[in-house]
Amino acid sequence: MSESILQADLQRELLRLTATFSTGDVTICDWGVLDGSSMAAPFVVIDVAETFDMPDVTLLHEATAWSIPFDIVVRFVDWDTSRLSLRDVRAIVIGALRDTTHYAAASASLAFGLRRISSGSEIQSIYDKYNENTAESLPAFLSQTIILDVAEIGTE
């Protein structure tokens, strides 16, 4: 198992939420999904782990703990509507990830190793690249980073 397998498992499981995400809405390290129409949101961008921990490299079967971040991104309509939309999409995603008994068989590494789901950031604003943070501009999207702590079991 590796970080890339865990990322692929996460992508697979989120794409199973067909009432929420379509093909292309859940990417791995591809923020270009935000360059298209905001009407296609919500999106998820799975990122590279910024933290990991392998406590004892001398043990053959010691678990490496990965903290896999992903961002849930919703279209900005207005502050109230968009924040509620982010809340609702986040609840769907967390509910599906918590229910490891219904994961696809191919996602066994994620199902077996999932240890914790937590917020990785406050709710953030993402601005259009042409109007970034001007006093009168409104964001194009709202997002929040979620962190999955997953234990990868070594098999050497």
C-alpha cells in the first residue's frame, strides 16, 4: 500500500456518491477543475499528504500513518446559501467515509486503515483569478480542507 493507493481509494469512494459528484468532479492534485464552470460544483481536490509518521522503521510490519488532505469546494451563491451547501456536502462526504462496511472491494486499504476524519482548515474563500481579493469582489467558491488519518500497514 502507498499514499497513491490511498488517494485513489478516496477518489473511488467519493465518486460513488453519484448524487453529489460526477466524473471529473473528484481529482487528485488537479485544481484545474476550478477553471471550468462553477455551476458544476461541488468538487473535491485530493492533495498530497503534508504529514506522515512512521514511528519505528526497524519493524517490518509497523504502520505508517498518512494524513491525506482533500478540499471540498462549493460554488459561491451568497454567504448563507454557500455555507449551508458546504455543510451539507461535508455531511454527505463524512457520512459515506465513516461507513467503511459499504466501501468498494478495491478500496480495502482505505477502509481497513481509516483512523480519523477531521477538519484541516476553517472555511476558505476562493476568488476568481481576475478579481482576487479586491475590496468589492466576492469569492467564486467556498472550500474546506478535510484530513483523513489512515494507517498503512507495511508488508515486507
